Amino acid sequence: MPSLSSLARPGLLLGASCGAVGVALRGPERAVLWALVGYFLGKSIQSTVWAVTADHSA
């Protein structure tokens, strides 16, 4: 199974991309909201992958 080594920080990547989409579609207020949503979505995806693959030690 491929690891997330190329995506070291999926929370930041998703947060930035969702924030950019928010700016393009709705403006700066919505961009902040979507950046936060993207960040936490990326972190939950990362945690799920770590739990399934047992790749990260606590």
C-alpha cells in the first residue's frame, strides 16, 4: 500500500486548496471557513490511513 510520504501534510494541502476554492467562489470570509474544513478533513484522512496501515507510532 502506498504511503503518504509524498503528502507529508495532507491537512495543510487540503486546507490551502479548499481556501483557494472558497476565495474564487464566495470571497474571503467563506475562504477561511473552507480552509478550516479542508484542514480538518485532511487531518482525519491522515489519521484514518495511519490507523488502517499502522504506519505511525504514537
